[in-house]
Amino acid sequence: MRDSMRQLHELVRATSGEAPLADRLQRVSELIRSAMAMDACTLFLRDEATNVLALRAASGMDPSTVGAVTLQIGRGIVGRAALRRETISAANAPDHEDYLNHPGLTDDRFKSQLSVPLLAEEQQRLVGVVSVHTLEYREFEHDVIEFLEIVAGILAVTIDSSRQSARTDDQLQQKVVELATLQRVSRVIASSLDLTEVLKQITEQAVQLIHAEAAAIFRFTPDATVTSEPRPTVEYRVGVIRSHEDESARDAIVRDVLTSGVARTRDIAYQDGLSSVFCLPLNTARETVGALCFRLKRGTRLEEEKLGLLQAFGDAAALAIDNAQLYQEAMANIQTKSALVQEMHHRVRNNLQTVAALLSLQLRSEPDAPWTFELGEAVSRIQAIAGVHDLMSDESRLAGTTIDVLARMVAEEAHSTLTPPGLSVDYEIVPSNLRVPSKQATIIALLINELTANAIHHGFRNRTHGKVRISAWENDGVAVIEVANDGVRIPRDFSPSESTGLGMRITHRLVESDLRGEFTIRPTREGTLATIRFPISGLIDEDQLLPVD
């Protein structure tokens, strides 16, 4: 480390200048990085209103992270240094027990980290944490650690002094902080629809709002009201747990608040002394969704303004809980519907496979009967439909599937059912992102089956080998499916609508009536090409409302 004393003088001048604190902190982070020959430097300051660490300056990192990244005290190496109020030197930061790869910092490229808390002299009050980072693994020498600790001491005094001098009216400042906290926490608790996370956020933020010793959120269990005296349960708590002399006394006040919807204050006896408990009901227009209880020092009096602040917070918290519950109920209903649809597909698949098996048994018992060909086609159609229901019984495909998946399924069935002895057919299935819901999936599977069967029975007649190519894509809002084969070319004047063949009539009818599309078939240099076109907008049905993970 080069010219330490000169660098210290520069740091002192930078911290005590007349520039705004944010500008001074940024200059300090740059000086620290330069003086210590590090790859990056970060300065987190403790936000007094929220008791979280906020990134206020950074050098060697993305400047957009400044002011946008926060850390809970105790989380990560920085948070742990703040919690313990001691220096943490991590030569191998990613393997350190407290390492946290913060998504907002993208600091996973740094291998080593040295974090030092900024402590004001008054009872070691936490001001923030300064850290340096290196891209290569490094053991931080004693003089390096000592230098950063000296810098941290200078920063703590300067930052604390700047903050103190900015407070011209303590009460006004406190009010501003409280209102800012209320606005922030209301936004935080309303930003999640996960009930567990909402309850956690409410409790943690409530403690900071009025600086309580502890807080807990209570609710009745779903079946608790069946009993004569339902017992409230703690959903989440923050703060040191103290043993009650009689826990039923606490339960009584909480139960009263949950059933009456009215706030209550009581002195509760703990084994280590008395404390006041203030319970705030969380009321919605429909019901009381919980009770937020604070443990305060005995004799603490909540002034009218403080109670108003708590009431506003309670209203926002109750709304957040109500929204999360409604979302939870809606998701449960959707999951039930998904399970029922899966079961329906499963049962239909089983029934169709039973029919196909019976017909196949009849086919094998009389292989030379005049109706063998028609019965084989019928079996193939039934198995194509059963295959779609098999696909749809998979939860991940409830909202539909892609054309290439359908094509592979049909090709496998065709190989085992339609291909006669002595014929080998190669299938080329082009990967496709074109997705169709279950209703159209059945129709398209039938269409691909009919066109494949047509190629096998007519295009590859008297041949030992053939090739079928199936592709699908979207073109300007229109779905296009092509089934090509290298067999005998179809006549140029062939018209699907005038064909007497059952398979071609089924194909033409399904495309025009069910898909509201267009079907064409023509000869090519290699063989025959069948093309299906239909509008994408016609693919929307109720299956698409089901969630797909």
C-alpha cells in the first residue's frame, strides 16, 4: 500500500469538505480503492428509519447500484460485519459462511472481500460498513486491515457529524422519518402476494415503525373457531423471546382483539419483569384478518399521532393480508381445476386405448379380412386421439403443446400401427415453437395422422423405403403445417374437396370447419406436399387459462 499518510490526509479532506455528503462518499470510495490498490470499494450506510444497510457509494462497480441496493443487517459478509460490529476478512469470499451473491450488485466476480463497520463512539452505534474487493484471491495483510479500520473510524465520525448537523428539529425529523417509513413499508407489504412473505414483512417493518422491543402477528388457525375458546397462533415474530409467567394472559388479550376488532393495551407479566403489550387489530371490510402485537417498555405511552401512524400502517397491512389470502384461494381453485382436467384426460386416454386394443385384437384375429385396411385406419385415428389425451394428462402440458411434440407422437403410433411389413419409413420432425391448446391438439394430431397414413398407403405402395417430413411455423398471425413425403406424386389436378377417399374428406372437413383454415395438397419434385393454414387467433380456448410452470 503506497504512501499511506498522504492518502489518509486526502481522505480526511474529502470527508470533511463542503460538497454534499453523497458526492463526498463517492470521492472517498474512489480514494480508498486507489490507496489500497483494490478492484472495488463499497460504502453501505445504515438507514436510521428502516435499520437496513443502503449502498451510498461504490467504485469499481456499476454506478447504477448506488442508492438502489439494500441489505438487511446480518445478511451477507457486509451485513454480518454490521451485526457483529467487527472486521471480517474473507480471502475466499464465495466460500465464506456469510457470503451472499446479491442480485443487484453482481459481485460474484470478486474473489476476496474485507469489510469493516463504521462505528460512532456513542455506544458503538452503527453508522455503516466500508468494504474493499479483489478479483483475485488474496489474504489481507495486517497493515491493510489496520489502514481500512483507521479510514472507517474517520468516516464514522464525519458521517455521523454530518447527519447530526442536518437535524434542525428532532421532532420534525422524526415525523418525516416515520411518514417515509410508513410509505415505504406500505409499498413493501403490498408488493407480494405470498401470504407467508406478507406476514413476515408486516411484522419486521412494524417493529421499526415504533421502535418496539418485539412484535408478533397472531391469527386463528383455520379450525380454531370450532372450539369454545380458540387459541391464537403466532404466524411470525421479531425480537427477543421472553418467557411468560402465564401465557394464557397474553392469549386472552389477543383473542379479544381478534374477535372484537378493537385495539387493546395490557401489562403482561414475564419471568424477568412486566412489560406493556399493545395489540392492534388488522381489519378489512369483511373481517379481522390478524392482530399485530407490540411488546413495549412498561409505562410506554403511545401518543395520538403515533397511534394514528399505527392505524394507517394496520390498514395497509390488513389489505395486503386480504389480497394475499384471496390470491391463495384463487390459486387453490386453479390447482383443483388443473387436477380435474388432468384426471379427465387420463380417463379418456384409458378408455380410447381400451377401444383401440379391442379393435387391434380383432384385426390380428382376421388379418386377411376385406375390412382390414379400414379397421387399421380406425385404430390409428383412435390411438392418435388417445395420444393427445396422454400428452394433456401431463400437468406441464395442460395449456397445450407444440406441433413437433404432436408429430413425434403420431409418427410413433403410425410406425407401430400403419406401417406394413417390408416398408421402412423415416420421419423428419422439424423443431417448432408453434403451440396449440388441447382442443386444437386433438384435431391437428388427427390431421397429421391422416396425411401420414395417406403417404404410407398411397405414396409408398410397393416400396421398401419412404420419408415423411413434418414442419410447422407461424407466418404473420397464421399457423402453417406442412407434411411432405417422397412417395408417388399426387396428380396436379387433384382436389381434396372432390376426393372420394374417407381420409382426405376427414382432413378437408377438419381444417375448414374446426380450424377455419385452408388445406392444399400438390405434387413436388420430390413427391407430395400437404399444407394446412389456419389463423393463430382461433387457438384461444379455456385451456390457456391454466397455469404452466
